Amino acid sequence: MRNLPSHLTFLVPNVTVTKMLKLGSVIYSAVKPIFKIYMIMGCGFYFARKNVLSVDTGKNISDMIITLILPCLAFSKIVHNIDNSDIKEIGIIVLASVVLYGFGYLGSFFVTLLPFFPKGRCEGTCLSVGGFPNISDLPIAYIQTLSSGLVFSAAEGEKGVAYICIFLAVQLICQFNLGGYRLIQRDFRNFRPADTASLSATEGDQKFDEVKSITPSKTHTRNSISIQPSLRPMPTIQDEQSIDSQIDPSVTSNSDELSSTSAYAEPQSPAPLVRENTNDIRRRSSIISRRSNRSQTSLVSNLELRSMPSQNLRDLVKYYSHAEGDVTGPLERPPPVDDESKQPASKSKWHQFLHGVKNFLFELIDNCRRPASIGIIAAIIISMIPWVRALFVLNDQAFVDNAPDQLPPLSFVMDFVDYIADACVPLGLLMLGATIARLQFNGLPKGLWKVPLLLTILRLIILPILGVLVLTKWQHNGWFDDNKILEFVCAINFGLPPATSLIYLCAFYTPPGYPHSIQVDILALCYIFHYSAIVVSLPFLTTYVLKVSLKL
């Protein structure tokens, strides 16, 4: 008896005895994961400050995580731990996600109504911070540390990670399939190309000047083109060939043919280059400059990059920005005037409605083809069909002939995904630390610091209180059926900081040289506030849920 963990339930002649965990043990268990998480983030922070984990390297690692490692993690945990008897739990997770996003959007919407909030500039960014939490590496690392046996068993920990993957699937659907990412895009809808005509060089441009000084003179000559960003649509194929020929002499093109195919040329006329308007020239030079900047960065060796000043948020925006180059137009231009505009208004609106529905359905289906979505969808389908799941893992619902090693025939697939999935959380936390290392803000207008502060209070104080109240009501109604790990996972998701993907979406939609960096500044300050406060808020929430809600 003395060797049993203090929280275990055991039987004494028909009497169930449960010993409660001591408060000190619960507090220690709640704080312990923070040490591991912040130590890994600290390593990423250090590598980013030393330019070992540069913006380019970080993007490559992020692509690897999204396209391979994260789908493997979701596939592994869901197939191992979810079956068709967990449909009720999946429904609870979906409902909890809807409640979480609803409270977050509603609270951040009230923040946008305050007098000091800058109207028409960062409403979408504010709503995204309130709506999308960091449901991925952070809660997974937290659950895995708590499943050492004192609070939860290893099997419960694996189940908890699978539940987090379901939460992640719901967030991916809301943020990408249903168009939640467009909230940040809308903050840049009022941008005009003329806004950047008189801008001086930014900090990022100065850094690239330093790069030019240590790269070969040939590269410096080819790429010494002034930056004049604009928000024109993507150039034609002929434009791309012309740009490439200016960057790399090996790419050849005929300038006369380029002029004759220009959108500004008259029919059957070669239309010399001097006839192009200023915006077209600015657009081309901006694209050339962005390409040349990236080519300059690639020519710098790792040792030279490490001797330079640390890359910051300006470099991240410069690297990720696709505002000019996205074919679909992240900053959409007004639709062209055509014959449909001459039709009756009612018919035109009906056509616009049908066009919007078609685009929405296409985007919904297209995002389901992404690796993360494919991995989660395939895992859920396999886990819901017992005899198909039996091909991958042993289960009690169905049986198929085993391989010679007495394991399921496709167990080698699970070996593959299990092995790769182990790298997801450490790499994700390293990338999170590197992102925080690049955060900076150039000074917000007077009183605007209250916006990130209020969003931090909303996410880390108000939402956890509301979440615990809702989950307690569900518990009293018998929804959880004594599934403590499910209730715990639902509870901590109400107390997480905003998703890291928001800073990359903001960088993606920020035009190069964009003069109003208030969106990026607010996001940076939000992350600084959140990840400073979560050291206290998340252990406090965990302790309350374990002792009061779960009665451990």
C-alpha cells in the first residue's frame, strides 16, 4: 500500500477509497512543464539572436513541420488513441472549440469598440488574437510532462495529445478552410501604392546594404535597384522572364517581344518601354528588388551571417511578404469593369453572390488538400473503421491476420509516423523561441499599448474563467463521463496565448515598405505580454482545474 501513488483509487472490501493529491504536488506538477517549454524556447531565442536560426532557415524548418512532421504527429496519435467509440468526445471537442472561438471573437470585438482603438487599421488582427490560440506544440508539451504518472498516466497522456490534434483540426478548418486568415488581410485593404513612394530605406534595407558590402561586386552591380513597392497584380510570364534576365544574365528574353505583350501596349504596336506608366515601372523594380534581396541573402555564408546584427521583424516581413507576388491577390484589387457591370443591379448582386459561394467552396476544398489536413482527415477516417484501424494497430473491435512478427500488417507505417512525430514538439518550440527573439515594435501611438494589454487580459484571465464555468456545467450534466483528461485538455485550451501563425500571416500580407506597421507592432507587443504572463496564468489554471474541477 505504501508504494502506491497517492492519487490512485483502490478497493478495500467493497469500499472505494481515493486519496487526494497534496496541493504542493499539484503546484509542482503545474509549474514543471513551464521549465521545459521555456528552456527549449530559450535555445531557439539564442539561435535566432546569433543568426544560426535565420529567417530563411526558420522558414525551411516551418515548411518541413507543416508538410511532414505535424501530419505524422496527428496521424500517429489519432490512429493509436481514437476509435469509433470516441465520437461523443470528438463532438465535445468541436463544441468546446466553437465556444472558445465565440468568446474570443466577442471579447476582442468589444476591445475594437473602445475610444482609443485605431478604427479601420487593425480590427482583423485584434479579432485573430482573440480567436485563434496556440493549439499545437505548447499544450502537447504541457500534457506530455503531466503524464509521468503523478497526475495522469502515460496512456491518458497519449489520449490527451490525440484530443489536442482534434482541437488543432478544428482550428485549421476555421482559420484556413473557412477563411479566418482573411481577417488580417482586411487590415491592409486601404493600402495604396502611392503610400510608399516617398519612403526612406527601412531597417531591413540597411541590413541588405551590409550584405551587399560583403558579397561579390558582380552581385552588387546586378542587384543595385531601388525599392519602390506597390500592390499591382503578378506580372505576366513575359514580365517574369524580363525580371529574371536582369537578375541572372543566363536567362535571356527579347525586350521587343516583352513590350509588344505588355498590358499597356497598343494592339499591333511594339510600344516602347517609355510608354509604360509609373506604377508599372515601380511594380517591376519592386519585384526585382525583392528577388535580388533574397538572392543576396542566399550568397552570404553562415559564418558571415552570424557576424551580422541579429535579424528582426523587419527581415521577417521582407522575406515573407507576398503582397505583390501572389497571383490570387492577397490585397485584392477592385474587380475590373466589364459588361456585367452594365447589367441590372439585382442580377449583378446575384452573380456576385454565386461567384462568392463558388470561391468559398473552392477554397474550402483546396485547403483540404494540404498535408496537415490530409493527415488529420485520413487518421480520423481510419480510426472510425475498426477493420481498417486493425491493419495499423492492435484493437479490440476487429481482428486481421498479423504479420510474422505478430504485429498488424501495416505496423511499419505507424513506426514511420511515430518516429518522425517525436520531432514535432521540440522543433515547434524552437521556432516559437526564434519568433519571439525577432519581435520588436517601433513605438505605438499614445494609449495604444492598452490594446495588447486588454487582449492579454482577455486571453489569459477572462477566457479561462468563462471556459471553466462552461466546462463545469457540462461536467454536472454528465457529458465527460469521468473522462478527466478530456476535461483537462478542454480547460487549458481556454488559457493559451495567440497562435504563432498570426505573425507570419501579418508578414505575408504586409507590403514591402508599408508605412503603417501598427498591425505588426500590436502583434509583437501581444506576444511579449502573453508569453510573459503565461508563466503564472497557465500553472494557476492547471492547479485550479486539477484540484477543484477534477478533484485530484
